[in-house]
Amino acid sequence: MLLYNLHKRGNPSNDFHKYHLAIHLEGGLLLTLRCASFLMFNLLYVILAVAYLTLLIYKLRKSNYSKKQKVIYIMSGISAAILAAFIVGWNLYV
């Protein structure tokens, strides 16, 4: 759906959509992979989530997005923060 909307509207003027897509892809990989390298993906997800949240705060202050886009980005940030908190709280990155 997101890719269809991006293609329908053309290329966005900024690269923030790439980070938004990256955090969702990493979250999907995190939930589907069940192998020995799972712990490395957990650490990578925590790092990506922190970077995404930092960029999200910066971009939402500096750019004017529609209310719908802001809600989607904020909800994505909240879900990334919750999952990263679970990973850190359960020591799944060690």
C-alpha cells in the first residue's frame, strides 16, 4: 500500500520515506527470522529504531506533513520504540 501510494504520487521530495520503509522491513525481518543470527538482528533493530526516532523528531519539527502522514509516522515510531524497549528489557541483544 505504501509503495503504491509513493509510486502514484511520484518521488517524494525528501528521503525520510526510505527510513520509514527501512524500520518496517527490519521489524518484519525481526519477527520472521528464527536462526542463530537472530540476536544480531535484534541489536541492529534497536540501533535502527533509535536512529529512526531521532530522525522522526527532527523531521516532524522541520517539515510540514499532512495530519495523516504525521499520525502514520508517529505510530510507526511508537511501535518501533516499544519493540526496541522489549528487546533491551529482555536482553535479547546479547
